Amino acid sequence: MKRREFITLLGGAAAWPLAARAQQSGKPPTIGCLGAGTPLAWSQWIAAFVQRLRELGWIDGRNVAIEYRWAEGRSERYTEIGAEFVRLKVDVIVTVGSAVPALKQVTSAIPIVFAAAVDPLGSGLVASLARPGGNVTGLSMQSTELVTKRCEFLREIVPGLRGLAVIGNAGYPAALLEMREVEIAARGLGLETDTAEIRRAEDISPAFDAFKSRVQALYVCADALVNSNNVRINILAVGARLPTMYPTRSPFVEVGGLMAYGPNNTDLFRRAGDYVDKILRGAKPGDIPVEQPTKFDLVINLTTAKAIGLKIPEVFLLRADELIE
């Protein structure tokens, strides 16, 4: 082989699909899965992701390895887990939007796929939706775009709604953005807002003590901290007889939240499998467009409605995709 041909071949090795390079080394590609919450809270989403990988020919333990790590609602764990994935030399990381800023600090080379992000463009995760650039891409939840609809739903079912409490993690930029959007949407509907910014689990109970006598409903902005404390939030809300609105069904409404309207997270995690498949076959994350949700669910917990003494109009119940009893 001529020297020039050898150099060309060597330079082209960097462009080989990850799967091909793994096959050459005898080691299957590795997916690092950073769960922002707990294994239980993420179980349904992970099952959908793994099932989609199987459909695409990737079977954990056979031709791909999946390393799971759980932050359990502690955002300070993101950097630590990301550094561990770098040491393990994983080929791609799958997570949610809240963990991406920390991961970008520890690696600009390993592809990162967010299965769900509140506002990936507004929060600076990507340069653009069509051409994300860098090593990050994934799926948007369109949360801020659905804020007005959620507020309208609360006004429809809560008689005499005047004051709306908003709670979210002040340490998560996307949650702060959503809280501001709720304030704007509520003002447009003639509602007063009472915003509670939390940073740790211990802030939740005092927040309820501060606003519960002034409001008639609660809008919850989801993130890992909120997800991990959803039962506590729901218990406090039921105790205060406050109807709650969440952005997604799981893991909130099935454990006592009143209502959720938003993208189907299980479907988003399933679609994240397609992103990982493309990357393992050689695509660059920066060239894969960020996609929008295609499935939206309105879910209502009738047991919770009864517990707080709320009579939901029959015509509204007919619009629900799922009723939990």
C-alpha cells in the first residue's frame, strides 16, 4: 500500500460508524443512560427506549451494552455521572434536558441525546432545532408552548379560579423559563400568580405554607427535583385541596396529581432509540434535527378530584385521553 493511501485510510477511520469500529475491536458499543430521577420513576420510559433499540437490532448484552446511572433528583450528580461515562468511554449518552448542561461541561466529543427537554433552544442546549451543532440533539417537549392551554384547562374545571400557584426548581433554567411563561399566560386569562421557586426538597413544604391560602390551583413545572418529590407535592396539594396541573402523566398523575396535559414521554423515549441508532451507525448528533412531540395526552385522576371535592364537568371528562380511578 502506498504511503498516501495509508494516510487517507487512517484519517478516514474517525468517520467509521461506531458499530463498525466496535466490531473491529471486539467490544460492543456502549450507551450511557443518565436517569435524572429514580429507576422506578423512569421504568416505563426506559422500557420503551430499550424496546425500540431491539426493534432496530440493538440488544443489550449481545451487540450493545447499556450502563445505567441514576441521579435520583440530585442535579449535582450529573457532572459526576458524566465524568464516569467519559472514563468508561461510552459511545453515546441518553438523558433528559436538565442534565445536558452538566454533561456538556465534561465532554464535547461523546454524542448526547436528550429524550425530552422543556425548551432545548431557549435554554441553550442546541444552536438551532434544524441544525443542533456540537455533540447534542434530541426531542423537545414543547412545554412552554403548551402553558396557555394548561392554564385554560384549570380555569375550565376550577370554579371561581382567581389565584394560581406556580412551583418549580429555580436551579433549572428551563423551569424558570416555564414559570415566567405561566405568569404571562395567567395574566392574559385574568389570573393572579403566586410563584414558589424551590432548590431542594426541604423547600417544598414551606412553599405550600406560603401560598395555599391565596390560590385555588397549582401549576407544577417538572424537572428531576420535582419528579423525585412528586408524592410529597401531591400529598400537600390534596391536603390543601388544591387541583394540580402537570406537564406529563408520568410520574405525577398516577400517584395523586389531578391532571396532566402534554407530550407522551413514553413515546419520546421510544423515539430517542431512533436517535441512538443513527448515531451508532455513523450520524453526527449536530446534524440530526431536534424533533417535536407527536402524541399529546390529557389525563385526569378521578380519585384525586373526589379527594379534594372537585366536580369536573362531564363535557370536560369526555375530552380526556385517560381517566385514572
